[in-house]
Amino acid sequence: MTSPPAPVTLQVAAEKPAGQIPRELYGHFAEHLGRCIYEGIWVGERSEIPNTRGIRNDVLEALQQLSIPVLRWPGGCFADEYHWRDGVGPLDQRKPMVNNHWGSVVEPNHFGTHEFMDLVELLGCDAYVAGNVGSGTIREMQEWIEYLTANVDSSMVQLRRSHGRRDPWRVRFFGVGNENWVCGGHMRPEYYADEYRRYQTYVRHHDPENRIQRIACGPNADDFRWTEVLMDRAAEHMDGLSLHYYCLPTGDWQDKGDATGFGEADWFGMFNRARHMDELIVRHSAIMDEFDPARRVALIVDEWGTWYNAEAGTNPRFLYQQNTLRDALVAAQHLHIFHRHRARVRMANIAQTVNVLQAMILTDGPRILRTPTYHVFEMLKVHQDATFLPVDLSPLPQYTHAGQSLPAVDVSASRSTDGSLNLSLINFDPGSPRSLAIKIPGFSPVDKTCRARVLTAGECDAHNTFDQPDQVTPAMVPDPQVDSDGALAFELPAKSVALLTLS
């Protein structure tokens, strides 16, 4: 008989606060790809699906509950073939185009600058706009910035006002190109560095009180040379450098693995590859430190998430995939990694918001469902802008499969502005719960109320469907109790994400 895993002591250094967790680490990404925008976010004012100025109400209400801090748009690869003038003015006068990257379908340009900024205002979040370097011009980018943010009597401002928007919008982040090492122009880092220096010059700050942060196209995963060249040649002209990394359970782009119906090898493989994000951040940060020891330039992980083979019967270029309990744990794993690297990583944007890759929401006509990943973002939003608290697990429990091991439990802790203390915990082991004794020096649990929510399911590939949309949802569990040593005793279920709140 296999003995149960040894109890684990979790020490939370509540008396040693270690900086703030940027809320922007919980950012999102919505590209003109598949059914993310059309059918997912935008249905048009004439749709029978209830909407607010064309934005579907059910998706809007669900996203509002996440307290989204920042939304990136219009791409992605789409950004470097997008010409913003085609997406402003009366809908029936907008120029349709071919979406060459994502299925060669017709893009009607009905969701453009005004619709995106309307969505941003409805969500109460910041805008992260990605500009066109690959096929666009400097003048086009400069005039877009002016159209968006200027408040003088110029031709661009007159054009914006003629389209129904008198006051300028606030654009906090602007990406100067996207993946310019591939779909954004197949550029070498030396060439892109020079192009970046040119283009960013014309990202004008029309409002001194709302300075636009300029984000340079950074590396693909482990392309460390790209980071070195960009930091050497252009760091003084940037506020952020992007990083893209996607997790595949197989590690094989020709056969990425399936979103459902997988075995333990792909369960373990996914978390093992997700851990690589930590190594990437460490190594890219070390290069950045050589050129920017004060860490003025942020590392922006503006595309991350899981990527599987497309769902059977769907357009493979639409990147539609189911979302399971495994994806929820991967999301929590990444957010914890970002918390730990908060000094350099100051924004992250999961790919993507609706119907694409690791989505928050899936839609089917008038129906929607919240994915397990959605529920993790809702649970862990308490960490946004909270004070990071160091933790220590002893002994560090291990999850072993086929001769390989990874830490079985991962924890992140923070103190909110209201004084409450929040612990998010992950158990990657699909077969064994873990008994935790939680000790918080200087923070007596005896005087506090502790509530626990847990996201788990019976199967590793459990997921929500349109007929059963609540199969994987967080549930309250019995409150953790204080043991004889003054520690909180908590049983962390197998394959779960939990949130403990002491207030």
C-alpha cells in the first residue's frame, strides 16, 4: 500500500512585504482571428443577441467580472496587415479586406478603432494598441496616434469628430509592430531595431499627463540574441519589450496534442513546459539587466497560453480549442510565475479572450460558457495591485511521472489594500491531495475568518459545455481550522486551484 504524502509546512512571510503585484499581469488579448471578435465580442447593433452598441452583453458582463486591467488589440499577426483608416466611419462605407494570416476570410472592418475603444471604456480597462510596422507606414502610425489621442483642431481630430467622438481617448500602451521576426516582416533583429527607432519617434504624446508607453517587438521564446540586439540598439527609446511563449503538451508544433482526451503524459508534459516560462524570464531579464540595470524597461509577456490541435470540424486557422481543468492550472501556474518576476515583468496578456486558444469564454450563437481558465482569473484577481508576500514550502512536495519530477504544489500570497491576506495554491498531482500546515508569523489566524474556494473536477480533462456550462466551477469548501500549533490546516485536493482568504 502506498503511504500518503507527507504533510507540508507553508510559511507565509506576512511581516516581509516585497513590492506590489502589477494589476497588468492579468491582461488579455483580442485579435481579429477566427471567432474572437466577430460572434465572440461583436455581433452588431442589428443582432438578435442582446448587445450594447454591437458588443454582445453576455460576453461584456462576464468580462466585467474579471476586472480586466488592460486589453491588447488588433493583433497579433493581424496587426501588421491592419490599416486603421479602413475601420473608421459608417459601417457600410468601410473597406473589407482579406485576413491573410487567419483563414483568408473576409474581414469586414466593422469592429475598428471606435468599437474597440468603446469596449475598453465599457470594461473600465486600459487600451494596448498594436501598430502596423510590417505593411504600414510611419505616417499611418503617426496619424492613428493623433486620431486617438489628440485634442487640437487638426485634420485627424476633425476626422474623429466627424465619426462621432469629440473627446480623445486615453491609450496607455502602444506596440510598435508584432512578431516582426516572422509574420510582421521576417526581419532580422538589427533591421527591426533600426525600424523600431524610426517608428517609435512618431508615437507622439499629445497629452503630457497620459504618456503612451512604447512597447518594442521582443523575442520568440528563447531567441536571446533578439533581446540582446534590441536592448543594445534601442533600449533608450522603449518602455517595454515583448516576449511570446506558448505551451504545447507534446512540444511538437506538427502535432501539438489534443485539448481533451489526453493521458497523464500530456498532463505532466504541459506543466513541465509551462515551467519553462520561468527560465525564459530569468534569462531574458539577465540580458536586459546588462543594458538596463535600473529595470526601467518592462518585459511584457503579451502572448502566452496553451496551444493544441484545432478542434475537429473547425477551421484549423481559427485556433478554436476546448478549455479544461488542465488549462486552469496552467493559467494559475503562469500568474504565479509573473508574480515572482514582478520587478521586470509588468504586464502579461493571455491569448486570447474569446473563442481562440486559451480563451476566457466560448460562444455558440446566442449561448456562452465560462471556461475553467476564466474561473482562475476570477479567483486570482484579488492579487491585482496587492502586496506580494514571500512563501516557503517545506519539504517541497514532488509530483513524479515516468521518472521525471516537478514541484507538486505552487503558492502565491499577497495582502490586499483592505488588509485581507490571500493565498492561491495549485496542486499539479492528479492523484494525491496535499495536507498543508499554514503558518503566518505576525498574523494570527485565530483572530481571523478564513474562507476557501477550490476549482477541481473528477477528470483531468473535465470541461464546460454549452449544454452543461457549470461542470467545472469554483466551490466553497469547509473553512480551514487552526490546529494545536496555531497553524491553519488545509487539505489541498488533487489537481486543483484553491484560494484562501483571511480577513
